[in-house]
Amino acid sequence: MISLFPTLLSLVLQVVLCLASPSPFPRPQQHPLPQQHNEPPGGISNRFFASLERLSRLVDIAYCVGTTGLSRPFECASRCKEFPTLGLVTTWNTGVLMSDSCGYIAVDHDQGAQLHWGPSVGSEETTSGAIVVAFRGTYSITNTVIDLSTVPQEYVPYPSPEDGGDEAPEEPEHRCENCTVHMGFLTSWQTAREDVLPTLKPLRSQYPDYPIHLVGHSLGGAVAALAALEMRVILGWENVIVTTFGEPRVGNNGFVRYLDAVFDLKNNRTEPERQIYRRLTHVDDPVPLLPLHEWGYRSHAGEIFISKSDLPPAPGDIWPCVGDYDPRCIAGSQGEEVMEIKKRALAGKASEETGAVEKRWGIPSRFKLWQLLFAHRDYFWRLGLCVPGGDPFDWGRDRYPNVTVSDEL
């Protein structure tokens, strides 16, 4: 009888907690979790892995701007020699304040470039080269945290005539309703665009068949997102592909709906290799979950999730995610969709089609701020240090052994 006491006490406590917890909507019937929530989706192809790995090295080179230097034809202290067909066009560095932006623009004239970059926008592969626009993240972890605490700013992605608004379509296909974005990120792009767009416009006219690849890490990923929206919506450039690593949340729910619509991300109708917006996240990286959901910021779709904590990952450790909050990926695993459901329920907009998402045990990634020093940089390589061989963590590590030239072909 005494041995039953702990069990009975536990049951009583659970009942009391359930009765004491406010429930804004009727409790759903219990049912088993879908099998796919507990099993990995199977990874990505070797060819797609090779393309993403190549882009991670290119975004790492952006950290040379403003530090050890990046010069023509394409030379730096880091991995520039691994890209013999790239030619540097320009670099920019707007300073070290909250709105700083650094990066470079380069052109790849390799006529077999699709073997490295993946297919351009559309269903047919091309043999054209590529234009690369790389946005650097911030070097200061302190500045990163400060940046993430700034207030939202209204976002109207249609510039005035003096800002080049005469190029905007009369009736854009997508409109951003009730949109706000992170003020620091928006200021960073508004500052960088004065250097980026005047260089990029003649390049696009000179090489109209070259896709424009925007890549960015950390703060640079957020700036790349805003840059890509302007290029596609305002300038009408279709062949723009975005790949970000550790991208923080850029805006609110209205902004997320807008970005998902512009890049056709919400319904996951596109094969991962042909997706034109790829947002890579890492299982232990807190930055993709910042600024916080409680502050009104949301994650957009297009996520590609690296499930392995340690470097190096393999193709089987990486998979594409579905929608804004896939429970197999970083945002959905934090139970934030449950918070969104309750919020809608309190507003009288609960739906029977909405279900809870499995939460993972342990410390949520968004609270692992010590990972700003490690996991936030662990994307294929340890990013963010422009010295020979990259970060010392990578010294002696050659190209990924699980990706060969035949795999890329």
C-alpha cells in the first residue's frame, strides 16, 4: 500500500495542474503522434549537399572584408584559392555600428557553373555562370545581441520615386500587409543598397543569363532576405536565389506571409534542389529563434535543417523542412506553433484543423545563448574567421570526404 503512494501522489498533482491551467480552447482528443515526427526525413542528395557546402565557403570569405582583406582577381587569406573561376567585382564596408554591412560581389564565368551552383530559377538547367553577392555577419557577439533587441519598424517594400520607385511595377503581385521588420536589419540593408545596387544593375545587364546568388550568414542572412525581396518585387529580377546560414528572424507574421508568397515557400511545392530560398539552421543555434516569438517575430519557411551538433555533417544529417514551423526542425521543435495556436484561440480564431506540435525535451535552442560562440558558426565549416585555412578548428580538414566530383556531376 505504501509503495502506491508516490504513484497516487503523482496522479493527483497532474490532475491539479491540469485543472489549474487555463485552457483557451477545448482540449483536442488524444491521438498518436504522426510517425514522421519521430523519424528523420532521409537527408538531401550529395549534389545538393555539395552546392550548399560551396556556398558556405563563399559566405565565409565575406568575413575577409574589413579584416584581412579581399582583393582582385579573387584573393584573400581564407578560401579564395578554392574558387579559381571567380572574379571579384567590388567590396563594401559601411562601418562597425549597429547598421554596419560588409560584403562583396563577384562573378563566376565558368560555363559549367550549374554543376557547382545548382540549377537556376526555372525547370531547365543552364550552362551560364553566376553573380555572387555575399553579406557578412557581424564580428561582435555583443553587437549581435544588441541588434536583436531593437524595436520593429514598419516595412513598406515600395520605395519612393527618389529611391528608384519608378522601377516598381504598377500593381505588384504580392503586397506586404501589416508588416514590420527588425529596425537594425532594415537600416543595414538601406545602407548597403547604396553600394550594392549601382554595381549589380550593370552586371545584370551585361550577364542577363547569370543567376544572382545572394548568400549571408547571421546578420548578413537577414540583410540578404531584405535585399532579395527588393530585387524580386521592386526591380522584377526573377533569377535571384537566396541561401542564408543562421539567419535571425527578420519580421512579424505579416512579413513572413509576404516573404513566403514571394518565394513560393509556404506550400513546399518545389523540390529542395530547385527551391529559390534556402534558410539553413543548426540544431543548437539560437540565432534563428531570435528575436523572440514573444516580441512578435516569426520564422519564415524555406528552412533546411542541420540535425547534427558537431562538424562535419553529412547529407543524411540535413533535410528540408515544411512550412514555417516543421516539428522536425528548429522552430517547430520549440513548441512555438502551440503558442501561436493559443494566441489565435484567445482572439476567437481557433480552428479544428490546428493541432499541437511535439516539443522536444531539454533546453530550447533559443535559450542556449552560449552557443553564439560555437553552433551559430557551425554550418559545414566553422564560419567567421578570415585566416589561412579558415578557423583553426578546420585546419587539416580537406574537402568533405562524402562528396566527390562524380557526386556533384
